[in-house]
Amino acid sequence: MSPLLLNGRTEKDLIKACLSGDRMAQRDIFNMYAGKMMAVCIRYTRHRLEAEDILQDSFVKVFTHLHEFEHNGSFEGWVRRIIINTAIKNNNKKSVSHEDIGLDHIKEDSAVPEVFSVLSEEELIKLISSLSDGYRMVFNLFAIEGFSHKEIGELLNIEESTSRSQLVKARRILQEKVHELYKIAI
């Protein structure tokens, strides 16, 4: 059973009310998840306005397809998946998922995640946002969301090897930026 959330109503109560057309319940669900989901949107975009558009589009989809939520997993996870898919579709519209910025010489090893431990969350998000769209999508999906390279390939319509390569390149770019900022050896 869900804990009490807003005005004595559980998440399940709010979902049921939304399905009945209750606009206040929709507002409550939006308010419950908008902050967390905005953080997800920001990781997939370069600009806050673009993230806000994705958040809004995503919640329209959440409420349009709410009848499809089967209560098999967490509602938050279901909403997050819609956010991620919306961000991917937004990225695909820009036709940049197959970016190549001349980093083919980078080897597929040497990604040192410990380098990122010196950064605050805001600094890391800013650095991730500075990546090209293709690298940023793969980095977020793999390093933050936990998707496999096979899943990323399917989501972005790229080869598994391309996903791996873009992840390595994204990590290398991030490491170089951290090195420039903090003079940390990589």
C-alpha cells in the first residue's frame, strides 16, 4: 500500500482520480514528480527551456496514457521511462544521434569514474550538458539510468558498438574537462 501523499490520498488514489478526470489530482501528481523528473530532463538537454518543454510534453503523455499503467512496477519508474523516451524522441527530431566530432583516436579503455567524485551534482550536470547530443544521450542512458549498450542501441537506433564508443568518448571528454577545471591527472 502506498503511503499517504497529498491531502490524505495515496498515489493509487490519485491515479484513480486522474483516470476519472480530476484535474486537482493531476496537479498533485505533477507536483509530486515534477522536481525529480525535471532533473532527468535537464540531463538530456543543453538548455533549461528545452528541459521544461520535455517535462511538459512528458506529463501530457503521462496523463494521456495513464490508463495503460498496470501497477506492476513503480509509478515513478513508469513516469521516468516516459520522460526518457520523450527526451530521446526530442533528440532524434534534431537528427544528431550519430554525431562524430573527430575523436576516433580515443581508445576504448581508460574511463576513470573516480575523476567525477570531486564534482558537485550541479557541476556534473553542467559538464554533461556541454556534451554533444549523441554523447550526452548515451552517457545518461548508460551511466545514470543503467541501460545496457544493447538497450541503448535499440532506443537510439544505433549499433551496440556505437553506444560503447560514444560512452567512452563522452567519459573521455568529461575527464578532460574535469582535468582542465581541477588540474587532476587523468
